[in-house]
Amino acid sequence: MAPSNDAVQAATTPTTLDFQLQNQTTSGTVYAYITGQAIDKDNALFLLKSDGKTAYYPASPSGSNQALGADCAIPLGAVGNSVTVTIPRLAGARLWFVRDDKLTFYLNSGPSLVEPSPSNTADANYNKYWDFCEFTFNDQQLYANISYVDFVSLPISLTLTTSSGQTKHVAGIPADGLDTICSGLTSQQAKDKAGWDKLIVKKGDANLRAVSPNTGITLNSGLFDNYYSSYVDQVWSKYASDSLTINTQNSSGNVAAKISNGELNFANGAATYGKPAAADIFSCSSGPFAVAGKTEKDAITARLAAAFNRSNLLTNTNTPDGDKVTDYYQNAVTNHYSRIVHAANLDSRGYAFPYDDVAPSDGNDQSGSVFDGSPKSLTVVVGGGTASKNGNQSKNTTGSKGPSNDAKTPTTTQPSQGAKKSINWKDILNFLNILKRLPCFK
């Protein structure tokens, strides 16, 4: 996934970068929005105005849920048209697209941005066709990825062109990718009756989006309760006698664990885990998988949570370095959403759960990312009309180091139950500290 530390540290990026945004939907009404934290302005909240050139730094409003003070809807024009926009260095950034409508963002004190939410049925954007990709552009590199961690709706592809003329590509799903995914979820529901059809959100008779199990649980309390129980019990039984080895892919190297006193205990007190519930596995961040703030344990958690989502702990006692992509999702109990989403992508890549960047050292990237220390431009195509799998950047040269950009984006979504919360600055600092530890951000 990420280049070596030395290669990234030696790189210097320009202070601004051009993105080419192309409309390959079937609609002539598509808008883009760009949000993030302006690195060169003390991480100030940033949005790009509708001209695609002018920065908008909102002031802190006196109340909650206030409208933006500028037009930030960038029109992409007719089908096949491309628009060039220019961005400054940004952290935790998102590039949003919406078809046949505009998106509604709000401001809270801080200022903080209240974003569209796929898990709040009262959100003004809930019944619209929208999606996003993620990126961080700093003085060392551009890193961008497509994300299905929360949901899938509009096809998005990425093509990064470097200053040397090299291209790096993530293909995304084709134009009918959402329908393919929804069909797959329906088929899986017919097989195990576990609730996969509840992940399909419709607008009339059309598929609007497919949400992840984590989002689905927010929308439907009790969904997937006990789904992983039999698999977790089998894992606990296996490692009561066998030893599990996890390569942390950092200075801690390999760490071993066995079950004792009902818990999965790693040597030298590195980490201890009770049995995770399905919600813990799908979210990768609750119960025993909650972030500990300790480098070694969090590295173990990422790899353990990924192995549960991919259900390869019964077939491989050495993870992730002993894993093969062909072994992922082969158990009857697995993250079938992730399996189906990967299968629908033209190059099988894209974040489908928060630790989907976990991969064997020198293994193939699953997360759907492109990155380079000398970027020239990034082309982002929405709609899938010209989707192809050429020019993939698929090799993971250092091994995974953590969660997706999506999981740590320092802005505020419109949460369920109609509540609108403000940004947590402690989370932002944690996000930046995590970036410092990642080779791809050093």
C-alpha cells in the first residue's frame, strides 16, 4: 500500500494541486463538494466554493445547524464533461458527489461541519443519490481512496498522475455496480436469512444505496445480533490449543496468543481480548476492539478485526502474512457485504470495512488507494460510465498500518436520531498522531 519511509520523506509536494472531476453518470445535473482541514491554516475547516478555485473558511456560527455562508456546489456540467478544481493542502478531506440534486451541509460552533449521513433517516440528504471519496494532501504526498465503509451508491474511480508521468488507478464499481451489490445481498439473504437484505435502501423501485453492516445496525437495532457467535466460539476453541501469531508490521514484530481464562491473551501483556460481538467486528472499534491509544495493541486490534471480518482465523494461524486474498470470506459466517462489494469492483479494491487496508507485507492492496510523493493531478470520475481497471496501484509494499481515512475524517456527520454533534478536537489530534506513525504519511 504505502511506499517506504525514506521515499516519502524525500518527496516535496506543491502547495496546491489540481483535481479533474468528470461526470460519467447518465445525468447532466451533478455537483461536487470538497471539505477538509486546511493544513497550512492551522487545520481550519475548509470548503471549496462553487468556482472550484476559491477557499471558504467558515466563521464559527452563534447557533447550531446554521447554513453555509457560501455556495460550495461545484457543477460538473453535461455527461462526459470535466471540471478542473484547485485545492490547498488538506487533511481528512472528502470529495462529495450528488446526482440530480444538491447536498445540504450545516455549521455548528467551532466551527464544525455537519455532513450528510446515510444512517439518519431524518437527514435532508437521506433520499438523494450521493457518495464520496477521501484524500489527504500534505507536504509529503497525496493519498486518496474510495470508501465503502459506510455505504455504496455512486460509482467513483481515481487516477493519480505523478510528476514523472506515471499513472496509478483505482477502478471502482461500474455503472451498474450498485445493482450488482444489491442483487448479491439479496442472494445471500436467501441463503442464510441473516438480514443482508436490510442493508438495501431504495428510492421507489430503484436502489438508492447499499449500507455496510455497521451502518445497518445503526438503522436497525438488533440487526446481526449473534451473527458471529458460532464462528467466534470456533475461534476460541481452536486457540485454546493452537497458537495465533499476528505480525504487527511495526517494531513489535510477531506476537503470539492463546486462549486462557476465556480470553485471547497475547504474550508479555501486549493485549487481551474477550469475545467480540458482531457489532464489534463490523465496526472494528467497539467492545474488545475499542482504540486503546497504545501502538502495539492497536496494531494487533487492526489485524485481528480484519481477520474476523474476512473469517480466515480457522484456516490460518499466522495473520496477516500467511493470508491469501483467495482465502478471504470463504466461511459461511463472514462479512458478506465486504465480499460482495469487493467482487463488484472492477479491480476488487476499495475500503469495505474500517481495517480493510490490512494486508500481508508485500501483499496486494484491498483498500482502493492511490498515493505518491510527487503528484501532478488527480482525476476523479463519478458514474462509472468509462470505468476500467487499467493502471492499478495494487501492491502493498510495507503492510497495513491502520484504519481507513474514512474512519478518522475530522468532520461531523449528521448522526442518527436527528442529533447533530460538534467536532471532537481530541479525535483530530489523535488522527494527526496516527498519521505520524503511518509510513504513507511520513
